[in-house]
Amino acid sequence: MTEVTMRVWRGNATEGSFQEFRVPVEEGMVVLDVVLAIQATQANNLAVRWNCKAGKCGSCSAEVNGKPRLMCMTRMNLFPPHEPITVAPMKAFPLIKDLVTDVSYNYEVAKTIPAFQSRPPDPDGTYRMMQEDIDRVQEFHKCIECFLCQDVCHVLRDHPDKKEVFAGPRFFVRIAALEMHPLDTHSRTELLRANAGLGYCNITRCCTEVCPEHIQITDNAIIPLKERVVDDHYDPVVWLIRKFAGRNRSRLSI
């Protein structure tokens, strides 16, 4: 058994600082184990959010040595021995206390996304889909809403004033799961263009790098959505078709 130095953020929305703790560490421990040991033995009022401890609930998100991670999936042997390990709350969200942040912004964004709208079944009462179409959207359903991608996103992290007009990578994944579903009939490209702020994303792939479920957020969700927005709203051929189609409808109505 060895001892490590943990530098854990203690404080609230108005003030705080890092506090050092010396903690015994055994083989196989993860960062969450150590934080909970601190809470049990040295700082009983340390606020930390966690639930499953299996990398599936997304609750224990934090920044470990400056990188957004799930504490329960971050093994202690990843770090050099005898060097302090820093644990801080996610910086993209308002701090409540210690390691707990207010992520309610994300739930408000979720309410603005139109739900799945299915096409009618085939004449025999069944739905038929290609397996490759189902495989395409299945990746997006692996999201555990840890909000690490939201935390690392440059738009949300560095420009909090843009939260009113930028949904963030987690919700681009959600919209992609709906837009690319073979049975869904509702178009959300206008939402992406005008309200969700897809154009603010500069595809740095930082969200993909921190995803614990290894979802290819940038390549498989954001870039295809950008292409759909361009096709629907900026493609000159589509614009001409719509213009003449609208003119013909007007003549027919006279």
C-alpha cells in the first residue's frame, strides 16, 4: 500500500481553493475510490456526485489533472507515482459545492428537441428498415449523459453567454439519433441552424476525445448534421426547386 497526495477543490460558487489530502491507495483503486475515502475519513462534508461506480450513470464527472473524466473509470495507476493528483469540478457549469456542478442547463436544452415522429407502418402493419441504418444510429444511444463533451466544448467552456444559442455536442448526438433514424419523419435542420447553434462548432474533436463510450461525436454526428443543414438551407439547387415549387403552388391556388 502506498500514499498519494490528492488536491481536491473545496468551495462554492463564490469562493474556494484546493485542499491537499494524503490518502492510502491499494492496487486497483480508481479516483472515485480515493475521493470517497477522503469523504469517509478526512472531510465528511466533501460534496461529490456519484451513483453506479461502473461507468454507466455518468454522475461522477470531474476534471482530473485538468482533463474531463469519469472518476469511477480513471484508474490511479494511470498517474506517475509521488506526483499530486488534482480533482476539480467541471468548469463549463455553475459550481454548487466542491465537486458538484449544476448541469440543469442540459435538461432545459433537451426539452427543446422535437421527439421521434414515426412514419406509418407498411400496408401489412410492419416496419421495414435496413440493418445498416439501424447500426448507424445505435452508436448514439450509448450516450450516458456524463456531459464531459459539454464540459470540454470550447463554445460552452469559454463563452458561457452562448449557452442560450448553442446546444452542445451531447445534443447534436441526440438530434443525430433522431435525424438519421430510418423511421423518423421530422426535420430538425432549421432547429440546428437557427436555435441549436450548430454553426458555432468548429469541429476540433475535443468532445470525441473525452467520450467514455467512444462515440465518434464529430465524425458520425456533427459533420453529417452540418451537411444536412447546408443541403436544406444553403444548396442553390434545392433553393431553386423550392422557389419554383412554391410558385407553381401559388398558380394552382389562383
